[in-house]
Amino acid sequence: MNFNEENIAEIFGHEAAEDEDIDRLKSYYFKGKAYSQVANNLPIRILVGHKGIGKSALFQVAMYEQMQEGKLTLLIKPDDIAGIGENETDFLKLIREWKAGISEIIAQKALVSFGLLHEGWRGKLNSYGGRLVDFLQSTFRAGDYADLSQSKKAIINDFLGSGTIFVYLDDLDRGWQGNKTDIRKISALLNAIRDLASESKGISFRVSLRSDVYYLVRTSDESTDKIEGSVVWYSWSNHEILALLVKRVDQFLHGKSKSAEELMKLSQPVLAGHLEKVMEPVFNGKGKWEKIPTYRMLMSLIRKRPRDLVKLCTLAAKHAGAENHELIGTSDFNSIFEEYSQGRLQDTINEYRSELPDVERLLFGMKPSRVERKASEGYSYTTADLLKKIKNIQENKKFTFYGNRPADTKDLAAFMYKINFLTARKEKGDYIDRRYFEESRYLSHKFVDFGFDWEVHPAYRWALQPDDLSDVFVTLAPSSE
């Protein structure tokens, strides 16, 4: 295998779906269980998930397929909504401004798509008193479509008959600071689309939000409880992520791949067999990592986010290319674990600083002490030991969540579990059964001990222990799946 930049990008895909060619993305896209919960005719779907979980990829594929079906589909990006309600302090008036602003953006994008934007369109839209679908249908009926492609004519005909528009709002948390202005903006937007969907039957909204953004908005504004039933929590199992990798590799090697449903029926060892032309099947690490299946190493070091797997494999593939290796092997992975780990830790700090401003001090405080490392106890804790460790970190300076909400020891333990910095663990022979926080419980503050011990997720170990990288595997066991 020639691991040049082009081949690496083709095998593992782009980290960001919006940078991927849609035909290529669709060819290897893995439709998980969340896809059908979003790609339907319900008026509002709010896709919530951690950064790197694949929200933009899902939106890109859903939009493409709806357009192929002749549906009027529009994408609203942060640049489109910049400036709406910037100086408005009254919340009800702010919602009204967002309703007007989003209506204008939808109308303008729809008209531009078909070359029908004309002078005076805003005044005409206003004359319809907010009946956006009626305005567009009236404008489309009067249009001249001689120069339009058949596919665009089909979209217009479908819209004239059904009055259905799908509006996607993606990447709205770009530049998110977690301050009051940001929270009010997202809250007003969510209230506005709820009103628009109710007032203009036929408009369906799809919004993507990071978990931390949704958490702050949901807990800061009680009016957002009305959209809770429209939330789709996006998560992956390790089995799904391994199947996703296999689908991409098969697509690269053979120009075709099995469906997601077919791949999910295969066991992990069988799935791993599809990877043997790209990476060595056995990882020769230290301790419990000696001669284990490579896929098990991969599944142990990702945080159930597809982007983690793409990053890990891409870094190792680049090293393999630089060393002229025909397969990605143990030495390639060993050479990039520190870089991979540092990236995941920095991502986590950036992602959750708005929720806990001093998150960096908390996470670096979890680095094992000399005594813990000498006793080989670093990173793994009973509940009592974990709370004691956090209490020691708190002694220097107390922690407060956004809005000056005090953070006690159990709050901080729950927070670290919630953001996947900590995982629950139970030993199963040479392997570890790792349990992740259930995304649907993200709003819960409570720290619940359900009979498991705790550990810092393996993805962060090298970043927390840069002075002794070779010892990381000594105190670490692979996951059982």
C-alpha cells in the first residue's frame, strides 16, 4: 500500500464532512441508527452530540438524498445569520427578530437557487404576513423555468404540490464562548424555528448542536423545554465505528462495500479481517497489549467518536508513508500516540471550557502523583479514591461552573464522566469492560456509583504523562469490545 496524502484521505476520509466531496462521502457513509431519526418528515429535529461525532456528515448525506428525491432543501450556515438580533435586549423581541431573519434567509436562498431573486422581494414577503410557504409558492408559479435543469424543475413541481421545505442549520456553535449573549442567541433561534414550524406548515427544521452548547441553553432557559421532545442524541457504539472503518477501507480497495445493516451483523474479528490490506492484524504492545488484535487497540483508544478513529489512523498512516511501510504497524501507532493524545486533550479543553471555565486545571490535576505511579494505581480509582483525588485538586482553588454555580466534588466527578474524560470500568480477565456516560442523560448533574470503578480514558494518558510515555501501556488494559 502506498500511503501518500491522496490515498490516506481516500481510505480514512476527511475529519470534517463539509470538506469531503459529496459523492465520495455518500459512497462510504455509514448510516447509523440516528440517521432515520433525522431524515424524516417531522417538523423539528435537533441533533445533539459531542464534537467529532459526525453531525455535519449526517446532515450532508440527508440533504443530498432529499434533493435527489426532488425535495426543496436549504442549508443555513453561521455566516448567513451573523448580525441577527445583535443589539436587542428584550427576549420576546429577540425571538421576533430571529423569526423575521430566518424567514428572509429561507426566502432569499430559495429564490437564488432557481434564479428568481428580484427587486422588491422583501416587500412582497412582508405583505404575506409571515406566510413564507405561500409567498414562495406564489413566486414559483409566476416564474420562468425555461433554462432550469430537469432536476430543479422537479424540485419546484414537488414544492408547488406539497409545500414542503427542509431547512438545515449546521455548525451554529462556531465561535461559541458560552456567555449570556451566545446562550440567548441559540435560545431565541430555537424558539423562533419552533414558532415558524408551527405557523408555516410544511417547513421542517434540522439543527445540529454540540452537547455542551445544548446543555447550557437547556439549563439556562426554561422556555427550551418545549423542544426537548425533538432532540436526537447522537452516539456510536465501538462496533458501529469499526464497521464504519471497514466500509471506508472496502470502498477504497474494491470500489464497493456492504450496507451498514450487513456490516453490523458481522463479528468484530470478521470485520477486522477486512482491514488486513491496510494495517497489520496484530498490535505488539507492552504488558496486556502484547500481541492483541489491532482493532482492539483502536477501539480502546477512541472515545466512541468517528473523528478519533480517523485521526488515529491518519496519523499512523502518514508515519507509515514516511517510513515506506507497506502496512500500518505497531511502530507507526507507537510513534503517534503522544500527538494523538495531546490533540484529544486540547479538543476536550476547548469544547468544555464554556461549561467549566477552569476545566484545564481539573483535567491536568488528574495526572497521577509519584506515589500513585509507583504503586501502579495511576488513572484507575475506586469511587472513594476518585473523590479523594478530586478533593485534593480542589484544595488549591475551588471550581465553579458557568454562571457561578458551585462545583462540589461529586459534581466534578459527574462532569468528567459526562465529557468522557472518565469511563466506568470493570475487569474481565485481561480486558476491561468500559462503560460510557449515556448521552441521553447529559443534563443530569448527579454522580451515580453503579458498582464500577473509574479510570481516565486511555486516549488522554500520553498527554498527561509526557515524561514517561513508554510506561503508559504498563498500567493500561485493552477494552473488551
